[in-house]
Amino acid sequence: MWLLGGLLALALPGCDEKKTIGPTRIYTGPITETTNVVELISDSAKLKLRLTAPLEQRFETEVVYAKGLKVTFYAKDGKTVVNTLTARYGKVEQGKELYTMRGNVVVANVPEQQQLFTEELFFDRGKQLIYTKPDMFVKVLTPTERLTGTGLTANQNFSSYRITHPEGVFAVDQAVAP
């Protein structure tokens, strides 16, 4: 009898308690985090592109480089650096080859000694293009020119580019001038 009373005493308090369950929380943070990232992309055993970043965070729909990144482009020989692209922040949407780069973005064409400075830039790896929004301020420095303006489209090596609304100091070939 005392056993039945003891069990009843244990069971009754449990029946009176109401357990409340809070709202379900869905985790939205990174699936993985990797530090000191080095990603190499090659074609026919020749290095095409090297991406380095102090931190890479992979989410469901994108990869984020919250502490910045550097992309180095190589010539056809896979050894000669043609161009570098650096930014304080970057992201890539899953399933797309479109990189969004923000914060002190610098593109430097090494052989041509050209540099581009802007605050936001897009790199489409599939189309091998770099570009800005039409209203984004850009500054390009070369050994002979200092250009500013808004809107830029260029090939990924930054050897050929177009500024939508240019301003600045231009070099003029005297043989062509009227």
C-alpha cells in the first residue's frame, strides 16, 4: 500500500504541471565556417583563378566572405599574375557564378599598371566580366590617365574597360587629334 501511495504522490505533481513550449526557432547561421581559405580554379591543369579569404561562411543560399577576399587572375600559362581584385566583403549566391564585392574594392591590372577603385563591384565568373551599377562612382588610375565617373564594365583581366559617364584627365594621341 505504501508503494501505491508513493507512486501516486510522484504521479500527481507531474499531471498538474503545464509545460509551455516557446516558438520554434530556425537556425539561420552558417552551415560551415572555414578560416584561411585558399580556393584554386584551374582548366587543363593550368591555374586560372586563386581566391583567398581569412573567413568563409557557407549558408543555405550563399557563401559569404565577411572579413574580405582577394581574387587573383592568371594568364594562359597559369603562372603569370594578370589581375587582382580585393574587397573588404564578398558574397556568392549558390548556383550562380556572380560575386558581389563591397568596401574599398580595388582591381589592379599588373601588366598594364591600371587600378580601379570603387565601393561595390560585381564579378561574373561565367561571363568573365567585372562591372558596377550604372550610378556607382569609380576611379581608374593608369600611368598616363586619371579617370573618374560612374558605371563601369570590363573584362575580368581589366585590360579593357568602359566607364559609362567618364570625367577626368585623358591621354590624347597627337597623331590622331585634328
